[in-house]
Amino acid sequence: MTASQSTSTTDGEALTRAENAIQAGNPKQALDILRPLPPSDAVHLAKGRAFFRSAQYAQAAIELEAASKPFGGHAITALIEEAASLRRRADLLLLIKECRRLSPQDTRLLDAYGTILMHMGRFNEADVAFRESLQRRPNDKNTLNLLVMNLTEQGRFDEALSIMDDLRRQHPEDWKIGCNTAAILNNIGRLEESANVYRETIPLAPYEPALRLNHSIAMLKSGRMAQGWTEHEWRFGVPGHTNLPKDTLLPNISPTLNLQGKRVLVTQEEGLGDTLMYLRYIPALARTGAVVHIWGSSTLADLCRRVEGVAVVQHGGEAPAFDYHCPFISLPRAFSATPDAMGAPVPYLTADPGKASQWKKSLKADRNLRVGLVWAGGARPENTGAQMVDRQRSMPLVALAPLADVEGVTFYSLQKDDAALQCLDFPAPLVDFMPQCLDMDDTAALVSCLDLIISVDTSMVHLAGALGKPVIMMDRFNNCWRWLHEREDSPWYPQMRIVRQTRFREWSDVVTRVKVLLEDAVQAQ
């Protein structure tokens, strides 16, 4: 090894140690490690991140400017998700302002500024930033895409699609533009148009996982389940889905597949709702002779143990020995050509008998219709994608105030997290036992003693539906694929009634219709 190679290796090791210090929340240590290193883009970026973490924004701006070339992306973009994970988006705005003082003509900083404002829900300000950027660089694809995203967040879909149509005409070879166009069309229920755009776009990049994954969602929303599940496997090409080897992924169930005595590891991949929805396939998997080992969330562990056919439930720890593995979301694909294509009938989850008995005693005196309420999902501000979806699916509790006028009802809060602090905003008594529910198993026992669940699209609708409880789901305008399109019922949960927004982010008409359904439920009691 030459002296220069040795120095390079030492510098690389120092950068790794600095990165570890930053991730451990010790930016001062990181800066001490970085200070003697020769300048490079990587060193400047690491220093910028460390200074940001130390709230030294002027110094951070100097380093990020040094790390940025006049072409390509600005180094500040490397901090956007980092700031979100730290819940420091507002601080990143301060850093961007410092960068703009150093480079006032750099439109990339306007794009970054607008992006953070959009993530924070400050859409009008974001719009101003993106349009100012476009005045300086007309027809810039990246900025136009950001503007489109901001427009869709406001429900201005026609404006967004007009821009995307222009972009498709100008850049017919760019699959990302076609993918984004088709996704918008799919989200707002223009399914046939979306399918046509995908048909034109997929030949441009037939092996691009993000494109194929988006296409799968469109197929599932249109009810093309078997094809959609197969296409959905493209998600494994997108980071963050599974680290387990693809060659041991569970194949499609068929008469020639022998699973007798084989250990099948079923893993949680995304949210709790997905796991609750796909637990319906576990009994069928066990009937193949497989030894089913679930590796998932601690909050679902006890519920999973009572699912028919489960041999082992694990949370945390290392991956156990297995013959095949299967993320929960791949189970429908595995069973799509079998009589178990929709999994076990409802109810396939059961509440703990002892816990349910205790709740029955506590609620025995309540002769009214017992209605559980959920008005918000988990905000998860550290996850930009999840936060942006949650802004659309959640509502403030005060929006449900008209339900308080219905006589013969006792309302029970099933709300967790910060939104539970809104309980006092409801004009009728709202019983809150959720502090006593430490995991989903406790909640399931409480839900089993209620008559009806009224909820936005959260894991609660899956829990209640899987327990066989009647559910009224208040759904957003651009709904999730699993609730299909223009359906008020659900093939997944027979006792579910879907009440969907007719206008983007407008809940008043939804609540009016739910109130009528609630009055009907009281009359039917």
C-alpha cells in the first residue's frame, strides 16, 4: 500500500467515525474528528451536518456551500430527511436562509426551502418559493415536479395534471414523469386513464422497481388482485422492504409445493394495519403443513399467538432459522391461485377471554349503543411520507361534534398518541380507557365489548374488522388502494361501511352521512 493509499484509507476511517458520532448525537466529537482532514466534498458535507446538529447554522451553511457543485443537487438536500427524522424541519429553514445569504441566486435553495415548507403543510408559502424558482429557471423538471406535488397536497389536481401533461409532451422518454402522472390519476379515481399512462410508461423502464410498484397499487385499487399481488413483489427492489434473501422467499402455493414440516418465517414489513389485515392467511399457511413462525411487533404479539396455526411468535432479536420467509404483504400473492385467495373468513382474530371478561364487567351498566371513536392516525412527523398521508386521513375531533347530538349512544375513545389530548373537544361525554390499553391485545379486548367502531383509516379499522365488529370507516378523497374505488363495502371486512369524502380534505359531508348511519344503528339496537 502506498503512502497516498494509506492516507486515503485513514481519512475514510475518520469519516466513518465522524458519521458514527453524528448518528450517536455527538456532533462536537464528529467535528473534532473532521477538523484535521483535508477538504473534500464528503468532509464539507459531514461538517455541515455536524454544525446543523449543533444549531450552528452560519458555519453549517459555509460547509454545505463548499460541498455543493454548480451542477446537480445542492448538498442541503442531504439534510431534508435527516431534519425530518430529528423533528427539526423548522431549524432546517433557518439553515437554508443562511445558505441563501451566501448564494442568493441559487434556485436549488428555493426548491429546498419550498420542499420543507410543503412538508410542514405551509402550502401557499411553498407555492411562492417554487414559482420564484421557475421564474429563474423556466421549465426545470425538478422544480415543476415539486410544484405538482404541492398542488396535489392542496387538492388542486387539474392544475397538477396540466403541468404533468406538458412535461410528458416535452420529455416523452422520462419514465418518472409518466409514473407520477399515473399515480395522481390513480389517487383521484381516474383508474382507466391511469392504466393507459402506465401502459405507455412501463416500456420506457420495464425493470424499474418504483414504477412497477406504483403500477401494482393501481391494479389492486381497480380490483385486479391476482395481477396486482404479483406486480407488488417489485417492491423488493426499493430500499426498506426486507433484508432477507430473495431466493428463500415463499413461492406461490400450489399442489406441487411441499411445505410439510418446513419452517416459514412470516415478517412484519410495514404498518400494524397491514399485519392485522394479512394475518387472515396464517390458518391457510398452517394447513399446508408449514411450521409458521411470526416475527413482528411486540404490540401485536399476544394477538398473533391466538391466530389459528401459529407455532411461534417472536418480536425483536435476530432472524431465526427458516426454510422460507414471507413478508405479510406477500401472503396474498402466495395464495392468489388457491381457494384461500382472500384468506380466512372474519373473524380470524379473537380477544383474550380474561381481558374481555373484565371489560364486560366494567361496561355492564352501559345500556346505550357503545361506539368507539378514532379520529386520527399516527402523525409520525419523523417520516415525511407517512406524515403527508396522515394529514389527509386524519381530522380534528371537533369535526365529529355533530355525532354528539345522537341520543342513546355512549362514546368511547379508542384514540392513541397526541390526538388523544383532544378528548375534551368533544361536546358529549367521551369515555377514555385507552391509558389502560398498553398494547393492541388490550385494545382488542375493549373493542370486543363495543357495538360499533367509527374510525378514520387507521389500524383500528383492521383490528375491529378482523374481530368481526361493525365498522364505519371515514375515508379520505384519494383513498388507499385496499378500499378499492367507488365502493361502500369491503371484501376484506364484511361488516364495514365506507363513507368517503366527496371533496378533498372536506369532512363535513362525511360526518353528516355518518350521523345518519349512527342514528340507524341506535334504532336497530
